[in-house]
Amino acid sequence: MNLNKAFVLGNVTREPEVKNLPSGQQVTNFSIATNRFHTSGSGEKKQEAEFHNIVCFGKLADISARYLTKGGLVLIEGRIQTRNWTNTAGAKQYRTEIIAESLQLGPKGASMTTDSGSGYSKKSYTPKSESDGQDLPQMPSNEIPIIEEDYTPPADDSGDHKTVSFEDDAADEIDVRDIPF
């Protein structure tokens, strides 16, 4: 069995480029930046950016061309594909892309900022009234945690968790709320 699946959540790094294939089908190309936070061997916190080339066809191409803008947050689900061609100088070139199968747009008007003290990113926005441009009441910020590789979750001292036994008939009495994920 084989599997070729990619999930990428990041910020658009350039406006989508729209083209039409000879068949008339629309295609868009853009790239997404994802950040990785980790601690080096010397204990220094580091951030690395990775850039992903995204290609959308058909309806997804239309949606991405209309609604994606540079800096916007987007979640892409797709498959990885590597193309090759010979350039005008006769050299073979390669390009690895994610062919989008679905996409989910981030909140309108949200921008990602890094809170370096806490180790995670926060997205927040202040919506403007369409009629007069005045700031509307501040909406609660949604936090998207970035969990580092060496992260250890804090111990839960609330005592709300039950121990589930799978002996005898107890397996038939599992409460969905007891499942930890």
C-alpha cells in the first residue's frame, strides 16, 4: 500500500498566479511558508521557515485566486508531485509541488504574529466597521499553539480523569469523554 498525502498550514508568501491550460481549465500557483520552532543542542531557541509550492486546479484554483492574499493563513491538503523539464539552456530542472485537493481559508483579516516569550504563535485581528472604518469591539484572540519536538505537557492535577479498565464487561461501558484524543 502507498500513501502520498500532505497537510500544510502556513502563510501565503506571494499572490496566487492565475493561468489557463489549453483545455480551458484554470490553474493557480502560489507558495506557503511554514515555521518550525526548536531548541538547538546548546539550548538556544530557533525558528526555521520552509517554503512549499502549491498548485490548484479547477474550482480550487478559482477560490484561491479570489480569496488568497499575501500573508493570509491557509490550510492545504494535497499530494506531493515532482515535475521535471529541460530549460532553454538544455539543463534538466526539477520542481516539487503540493497539488491541492482541498483548502481551508484562515480568518478574514487575521495575520500571524509570533509571541517570542511564550513559544507559540497567536493570530489576532481588530475588525473595522464597514460603514465608518471605526474599530469594532476587540474579538477574543484565537491561539494556534506550535508544539516543539521536545515539548512535555504539564501534569493534570484536576483529578477529572478516570482510570478505564478493559477487564470483563468494562470494555462495553467506555464513555467517549474518557478517550484522551
